Amino acid sequence: MELAPHVEAVRRDLTNAAALGDGEARAAAHRLLLALDPSLRLTLVDLLSTAAAELTSTLGDTLIEVRMAGRDPHFAVTRTGAEEPTQVLEDDDSSLTRITVRLPESLKSRADEAAGRQGQSLNTWITEAVRQALSTRPSHQPGRRLTGWV
């Protein structure tokens, strides 16, 4: 999705409004437009991300993500499988929490592949990885020396 037409529409509206004023008002509007461009783009991407998260929560078995390609956002739609929302985990209190995790694309791709090899969605795979990491007990007690060969 190209943001340029939307940013240009705001620029055009502000320029038209400033045209009603004197030269100083037009110059101020021009400076304001230069400063607003990055903020407006970020706000539009944030809006798209919020909409994608809302749609994802409504659809249940479909994940909608906003990914950036250069300066423009693109939607990625992934079917996650219908079993996930109803799956009860052993330590689950039956309430789910949504979080956003930002991963390098290469790491996400590797995680997608690992989940696929296990026949799981990425969400289920990450949940299990976190559960395992939290249940792992340290092999030694703090303050005690470890000796020997591994």
C-alpha cells in the first residue's frame, strides 16, 4: 500500500488552507509540511497495524500483519489453523494476551520453518518455546563452583 497519495492529500489540504493567509502563513505551512511528513507516515502505519490487530482478533484463525517494504506498508495474511483459539494449555488460566514481538526477518523465517517442521503454527511454536524456557531449571546453584568436563 502506498502512503504517498494519502500524505499528499493532507499536504494539499494544508496548502489550500494556508493559501488563504499571507506569505508568512504560506511559508509556515510549508515548513510545517516538511516536519509533518515522517510523523504522518508513522501515524498511518500505526493505524494500519491497529486495524490489522483488530481484524486478526475478529477472524480467529487468520493472522494479519503489517510489514514494511521500504517506506510503504504491505499486509501479510497467514492462516494459523482453527485449533489455536480453543487450545487449552496445561498452565493456562483460560485468558489469552496479545503481544507484539519484533524479530529480524531472517529469524522469523527460521522460526516459521521450525514451526512448520513440527506441524505447528508460529504462535503455538513460540508459546511452547517460552514455556520450555521458563520451566528449565538451572543445572547449578548460584554461588557454587562447577568442575569437570562436559
